[in-house]
Amino acid sequence: MSGWQTKRLGDVLQLNYGKSLPVKSRVEGPIPVYGSNGVVGSHTEAIVDAPGLIVGRKGSAGQVHLSRGPFCPIDTTFYVTANDAPDTDLEFLFYLLQHINLTRIIGDVGVPGLNREMAYMEQVRFPVTLSEQKKIAHILSTVQRAIEAQERIIQTTTELKKTLMHKLFTEGTRGEPQKQTEIGLIPESWEVMPLGAIAKIGNGSTPKRSNVGYWEYGNIPWLNSTKIHELFVAEADQFVTPLAVKECHLPRVAPNSLLIAITGQGKTLGNSAIVRFETCINQHLAYAQFHSEKIIPDFVLWFMQTRYDFLRSIAQAGGSTKGALTCGYLKTHLIPIPEKNEQNEIVNIFGQLENKQKVITRKRAFLQDIFRTLLHNLMTAKIRVHDLNFQEK
């Protein structure tokens, strides 16, 4: 590995302690304020009047961020400027720190933290010449910018979807007058009906894991609430046996039924999805199996996306500390119903946006894989920049 050198990290850079800058002392302005997990606010005056790196010291310890201009590193961070690492290109150093992964050496007592002296003992290997360092940084930053561009498109698409949800479920697609209902403004021709009037409502259960006969060689799909984070569930990860269905009285939920998380930690409670195949479900999910020809299930799913916060508030109002919805309540939950052609129009609009988002998400994942591979190969000299046909800026 000619042209490369090995040093202790403490001989390459100096980690400076960030400064206290509580929220009450900040005045919103053009200067980013960095915590261990990235930008946490802004301020009118910089603590560091130059570009630099921010390294998480407490909390998200070991994470590394790059500020291309003046910044404020708060007291849960370390920071590094070009003056603190005179023999390395700052942007290259950003990727080098990502490669060595300082999160490996955080403390495990109390609040996790990065010990500066332990970090200084890390061995790093890197090119001697700034020219090669800059070329490596340029290649990696080009891929990183492409990833960030995809993330911006995903964010824009998500915001557009939210805006359209509000507009389409209050105004429809026909430009007709609106009327006030129990669920707010909707187009004049739309009906409002309880979910229980258009679908059979119920929930499932979990066969005993200790009974091998309920699970071993099972061939009937069974879903738990982890699958509810997919808008359209196309496959199962777990399966139960016909014996489990019979003895545990598991309902067989029909394809294109709506699933709703009626309990759950974090963001699970209140989420909805459409299942595309016949399945059984656990007790943390409810199902709405549609029997009305007036309803397109996917239309109800998209409407339910607008009711997430409302459903969670209903669950909390029930008095449970963890929060829970009931099948009894879901039967009364009101759904707006336009005529079928308009339902189809709205479903197609959201379907196109969803497909676009999937394509962009796959592209982002592909670029992230490329970045990880390049980061490893360039930082271990498995690939040298002079072997690549890559235009330097």
C-alpha cells in the first residue's frame, strides 16, 4: 500500500469540546447549531467561524457530521477544524472517521459517551498526499450528494402526499360544493358511514408458541403488528397450522381487507394497511373485511392515513396508559364515501405517488450500497483513485 501511512488518530487531529448553548440562549439565525445527532437548531453567531467536523460526544456518540461553513457545536459534541488536522483534507477526514466508526468505542456506563483519549488511540491508515485524499473525498461526496438528492425528492413526495390527502378528502376531484359533517368538510355528494356498516370488524389472537403443533410446518399466513408499517402487505413472514386455526378459533381475513393496529408501542398504534392475501392476524391487529360493493378498500386505506393522529388520541382517551383501540369503537369510526369512479380517481392518484416513492427509495438504497462499498474499498486502498475513471472537480 505505497503512499499510505498509519498513525494514531490523536496524531492526526485534535478533538475540541463543544460549548454550552441552551435553547433559551439561541436567537434563530443563519448559523447551524449541531448536537451529537446533527443540526438541532440555529443561532445568529458562530462558535466556530470556519468549516469543521462535529463528532458526537454524548447521546449519539461517535456520529460524525460536516459543516461546510461556520457553526455552533454544543457541549454534547467534539469539533475539529482544518487547523486541528493540518495534514489531512477536512472532507476526507469526515469520511475517514465514518470508516473507522467511533461508535464502536463508546462507554457503557451511564449515558453512552465517546472518550477522547480512547478515540486518540485508534489506528488510522490514509494517503500521505493531500491530492489523493481530496480525490477520495470527491468521489464519496459525489455519491453522497446523489443520495441527498433522492432524500429531498422523497421528502417532497411525502409532503405532496400529505397535502393531497387533506385536499382530496375535503374537496374531492369534481370541484363540487362542500358540506359540514361529523368528520369535517367533505364534497356535497359524498356520504358518511360508520366502518361497521361497510365491513365486518374483528381481531385475531396468537396461538401458544409452546404448542409445536400450532406452528411447525404451518402453511397459513399469520401477521403481527410489525407488518402494519407496510401500506400494502404482500407477503407473510410467519405461518400457523390448520390445527391452530381450528383450536384457537382464528379468523381467516379475506384479501383486500383493512388491517388496523389497535395496540402498539412507538408509532405502531393507529397505523393501517391493506393485506393482499387471505391471512390470520394477532390480537394487536383489527381487521375490516369489506362486504359493501360501494367501497374500494384502497380508498378507505388512504383515508385512514389522514386519521392516524385522531385514532391515537381516541386510544389514549380510553384511559389505557399504553393506549388501545377497540373493535367496538372501530365499528363506529366514520368513513367518507364518494361514488366509485371518484374513489378510483383518488386511489390512482395516491397509487402513482406511492409507486414514484418506491422507485426513489430503491434508488436511494442502491446509492447507499454503492457508498458503503466505495467507503470501505477506498479507505482500505482496495481501490486506488488512480485506477478509477472519475473526473475531479
